[in-house]
Amino acid sequence: MASALLLLIREEPLFAVTITNWHFYAIPYFILLGVLAGINSVFLTKMVLFFKSQFGRINNDYHRIFLGALILSSAIFLFPQLYGEGYHAMKGLFTQTHPSVSLGFLATFIGIVLLKPVVTSATLASGGDGGVFAPSLFIGAFLGLLVATVLNNFDAGVIPINFIIIGMAAVLSASIHAPFTALFLVCGMTNDYTLFFPILMVCLIAKYTSKMIFPFTVYTYANSTLKS
């Protein structure tokens, strides 16, 4: 129904990308990406829960807002890509499909992947609106390109754009424990189902990796504490 509506109104996909194919030899690398995505999603969940707990101890609303703004402004000063929901930065990644590995590249991408959960958590804890949907896509995109670039530095021959898209779905799947939701959302955003199988596989791996480490999401943790 949604696809028919999009055809009717001629709406362009959020991410205009061209996906050609994928290779079976990349499956072990997809598995690696799924495991890393699961670990990173747990870090995101833990950060959100930690910041909400710590900020909840601050009784003054103005103090919470000031502390949140201080964290956000400091992070954005270091990495401007962290500004906003991140869609503009993700679109920029699709033009950097063959970056070279350097100290600056690694520092930037690792910093972004690690700081985005902190920025997201500070925003939510200080009273800002939002959730983990856009941050998960953002983290997954940067994580995917980081993994692909490092692998290609060792002549793995993987396609970076595939890892960007699969990474987006994987971190989202692990963050909300909904692999099929992540699969169809990301495929819908690109209007391309070429990567259907690897996305499904990596989403499942990411979800169960995250559940093995920490069985809750930011949405289910509160309910679990109320029941216990």
C-alpha cells in the first residue's frame, strides 16, 4: 500500500543510491558487521539508560538543559557531522565510497560512532525530543563505511555502499530488536531490494548479538524494571 502511494505521488527515495550487486565471498564480512552492529547498539542503549538515570538526579530543569547543551555543543564542535538527526551526513557518505585509510579517517569515524550515542543520550535526557531510530541509522552508516574501508585496506574487495546500507539496517535492528522492521524500512528508504538477503542475515545477527549482551532495548527496559 505504501509503495503504491509513493508511486502515485512520485515521491523520491530518501537516499538516492545505485546498488549493483553483492558477492557471496563478502558473507563473512557481513557477519563481522552484524556482530559489531550488535555491540554498538548495546552501547547506544546503555548510554541512553545511563544518561537518563544521571540526568534524572538533577532537579533543576535549567541545569539539565545547560548540561545537555554543553555536551552537544562540545561534540558538534569536534565533529560537525553530529549536528541534527544526521540524514545530511548520511547522504554525504554515499559520495565517499572509496576513502583511503588514514589516521585522520579512523579518528573521525571512530569518534563519530562512539560520540553519536552520547549526543543522542544527552539530548533525550536533557528534555529533547527523539528516539533511537535516526541515531541508529546514522551510527550504522558510519560503522558500515568504516568496516568496509578497513577491510578494503587489506584487499577484501567489498563494496562500501553495500556496507553503508546494511550497517544502517543492522544497528537499527539491534537497537529495537526488530530485524524485519529494519529490513523493510531501509529497503524502502533506498527503494532497492538488491541487498534483501544480506540485510536480513545481518539484521538477525545484530539483533541476537545485542540480546546476548543485553536483553533489553530503551523501549523495553522500563517495562522490565516495573515488572521485577
